[in-house]
Amino acid sequence: MPGKKFDAFTLFNVLIMLAAIVVTLYPLYYMAIVSISDGNEVMRGSIGWFPKGVNFKAYQIIFADPSIVRAYANTFLYTAVGTTINLLLTALCAYPLSRKTFYGRNLFTLLIVFTMFFDGGLIPRYLVVNSIGMMNTIWAIVLPPAINVWYMVMMRTFFQSIPGELHESAYMDGAHDGKVFLRVVLPLSLPIMATMVLFYAVWHWNSFFPALIYLNDKAWYPLQIILRNIVVEGDMAQQSNALGGDLGTLVIANNIKYGVVIVAVLPILLVYPFLQKYFVKGAMVGSLKG
């Protein structure tokens, strides 16, 4: 029967989705409960579904470490400034390319898309950044990735979906191109703008390679560099000083590692619920039409 088949299919989908949710969320949940469990229990590997010997010593050590606090502030700064620059330049590039009246838009689009497939490479980019004096500055982190071509194409496609009659009506009322962009196009583009904020912010928040290349001064390191040093290289010299001995560090080393991961991912996870309602519409309209 059609109804019975539909129910079985729905049940199958629900089971698949529940399995996907468990597989996705359990590693994050496990890191969270390990970070607040007793270090000896963690070393014995006895942590399963629930924390044991709950304490927040790892987080006290993490937030007492000035290098982590400074790196946290740097990451917020890079994400805020970088995303603002990304959004501004991407929108200013996408809007004229979305207008059929823009002379040479197909040629400019072709030249811009060309850079998606043929990149200059790391060494030329490093030489440019170094020659214009951006090494060890915030601009070395936020300016080289100022426009992501794929995101620009998505935004251009979204702008093209706005009816041309709205532009013509604004022009008849005496508006110029800048006013049409600010008063007509941007207010109607909230879904794609929110989607771009999410994409760019997540990229900046998780990015560590540009900092590894362009930053030599540890005072400018983002949190991801500190996280990489602790989790991948096991560099916990600062945290060892806070504990006053190698034994203490060894006992709660995993607590600190997992605690740093939780601290690093929590802010960006909190952003998703506020932008999720725009995400589907912005991504779908921007990628499928045109």
C-alpha cells in the first residue's frame, strides 16, 4: 500500500538521520566530557558516555594561559575584520557582473573565474605579501583571501534573480547605481549575505596555514596555531608551567587538549542557529539559478 511504503521510507530516513547525528555529534560530546573528567580516569581510558570525577581544572589552565587568551582575541579580530572585507569586496564585485547593462561583464567574469583554476601559487603570493610589507600584520591574513571566486559567483547569481523591474523603477525615481545597490539590492539579499557571512567566518575561524606562513611573531598567532601546537605537536610548555610539574601535565594532558578543541569550536557552533534560517535559501538560490 502507498501509505505503508511511505511510512517505511520515512522510518528508514529517520533511522539514517539519527545514525548520522550520533556519528557526527558523539566525537564532540566525547571531547567535552573528557575535558571535564578526572585526569586519572582519562588515562585509564574509562570514559564512555558520561564524565567521571567532574572538574574544570583544564579550563582554568586554558584561560589562565596568556598565549591562549591572546590567540583567542586574535582569532576574533581576524574573523571580524576578514569577514567584513570579504563581504564588502565580494558584493561590490558580484553586483556589476550581475547587471546585463555592464559592458564587458562576460569577459571580466571569464578572467575572474580563470583564477579559480590557475592560481599563482604559494611562493609568488609570499613574495608579494613580503614585498609590500604586510608580514607579521593582520593584513597578511585578511587581504590575500579577500574574494573567494566561487562565493562571488554564488552572490552574482543571487543578484541576477532579483527582478529587473525593481532596478528600472528605482532608476525612474532618480536613483543612481550606488543607491540602487544599497537601497534595493542589499535589503533583498539578506539570505545570500547571511550565507556568505557564515562561509567566510567559518573559513577565517578555522584557518591556520596563512598564519603559519606570514606570521613569525607569536603575539599575532591565531587560536588555531596554538591548537595545532598542542594537539598535533604536543607542545604544552605553557600549560606545564601552570601546573608546576611534568606529572601534573601528563595526568590532565588529554583534558587540556580536548578542552582547547571545545574552546576553539564553541563560538562558531553558536553562530549556526542564528544564520541557519537564511542558509538554505541563500545557498540554493545562489548556486542553482543562472
